[in-house]
Amino acid sequence: MRSSHMPFTWLSLGLAVLLLSVNLMLPQRAPAVEQIADQVRFTQWLNDFREEALAAGISESTLHHAFADLKPLPHILESDRNQPEVKRTLDEYLENTINSARISKGRELLRENWRLLAETSKTFPVQSRFLIALWGIETDFGRNQGEVSIIQALATLAFDARRSSYFRSELLSALQIIDRQIVPAGQMKGSWAGAMGQVQFMPSVFLQNARDFDKDGQIDIRQSKADALASAANYLRGLGWVSGWTWGREVKVPADFDPALNGLDLKLRIADWQKLGVRQVDGDALPKAAIRASLIRPDGPAGRSFLVYDNYRKLLSWNRSHKFAIAVGLLADQIGKP
């Protein structure tokens, strides 16, 4: 009798072990399976995009080289969802972007490059201190331009559903840069977001605004500071930058200040803000300037307050983050001090 039950005992034990093994293996295999599924979806998406690019005039040769072994990069999406402009408070952001070393370096570069900056400002009327500040905030004066493949970064972000339309357009612009032989494909390196060069231009901005300012026959905003700074000035000029005005200033507001007055939608004369109790940070009256301004409080009523002018809006066109625009403005103020 005992021997007749043995096969069932071993069979049950064997099934239990097999099921346990499968259960243990499934969590480990799931990411790999998901990666394969993502690659299949990405390949299909890329084939569809290839047809769009061909219809837009991009050559087969450019697409062949640009898309060789192309895969989505998970760390690109992680960076997109954890941008410091979103995750950090204003003070945390400023602590990371403005420090004494960067201010000193900015002042040094302002002095060293005065001839280039004077020529640049004469051609594209933008105050030199803002060009130096943008240079510093974007890439620490060219030191941190990024080494990510622009094509791979943009393809990853265009494949992702969050901002697919925008990055799809930028990917097409990047391919146009390569196809027109403005920048070789191997040199299309930059940030995780697809921005490139010392002033971090997106490809569409590069096509419209980049200039060969050093007259060497090549537009090179990665190696040539003349091309980079002049291109930045050209971009700001095209946005409507007014060289006779600054960006804004930090201010103090009354404790009972009406929050409905916050935001870029409202523009009042400086004198009107004065009547509403807004003052300079040290408590002095606001300057008597014939200009309209908006009040912004990036961290809400408990945070810092700023009166900002139209030039501030141009900085937002560069990067749609109040923290970025404020950082550029404050750094420009520090660099411009004697």
C-alpha cells in the first residue's frame, strides 16, 4: 500500500517545486519582458516616424546613420520627470545655480571677452551681463554641455506620450541639422532633453537663430564661444528683448497682500504697485520708472516676491520656468556689479 502512494507524493512535491520556481522567476523576468515589449513598440514608432521624416525631405542616408541601433533610454525619462525646476523650491534651486565661484567667474569672463561682447551687443542689442549669466546657468560657461546623443534623447522623449508632439518636432529639426551638414551626426551631443552647445539650444532654436559669428565658415555653438554668445543674443533679440531695461527685481509685499494680484496676466505701472504697498527688499520705495510690471511668487504667498518686466518674459521663452528666469536675472545682476 505504501508504495502505491509514493508516485502521487513525489508528483505533488514536484509540482510544488515547479510552481515555486515559476513564481520566483516571474518578478525577475517581468522587467525583461517589458523591455522587449517597449523595444517592439519603439521600433514600430520609429518606422512610422521614418516615413514622416522622408516626407519632410530628410535623406535615406541621414536616417540610416542617425537611427542605427537606436533604442529608448530609460534614464532620459527619469530625468524628464525629476527636473530641478519642478522638484526644488526657489531657494534650493538658486543655491545650486548661483554661488560666489560662478559670480566671480562670470565677472572674469565679462572682462576677458569685452571686445567680443561689445561687438555682439552692437549687432544684437542685448546686455552682455545677461549673455554671460545664461552661459553660466546653462552649462557653467561651457563646461557641462552634455554628452548624450541628441538623436537618441529626442527619439526617447518623442516616443514617450507625455510631450510627444513637441519632441517629435525637435527630432525632425535635429535631423535637418544633420541632413544640411551644419553639424555632423557624431557631434550632435548635448543634454538629456536634446539641447546642445554652450547655450543649450534646442534643434528648432538652433536652425532659426544660430550664427557663424567668428566667420570661420561653420556654425559651432559647442566649441566657439563667439558663435554661442552671438547666437544667444540673436535669439533674445528675435524674442523682442529691450536692451534699455533690466529683467525685474525682488520686492517685499504687505502681509495682507491680495493673492489675486499675483501672476503674469496682470501688468501694472510701478507707481500702482507702490500704492499697493509693494517695496524694495530693504523697504525703500520702488524706482520711479515708466514701465509696467507683474508680480510673481514662485513658491506661493510664503515665498519670495518679484516684480518682473517684459524682458523677464523673454527669459521664460528660453526656458518656461520661473526659477530658471529668476536665476538668470539675479546672476546677471551680480555679474554686472562693479
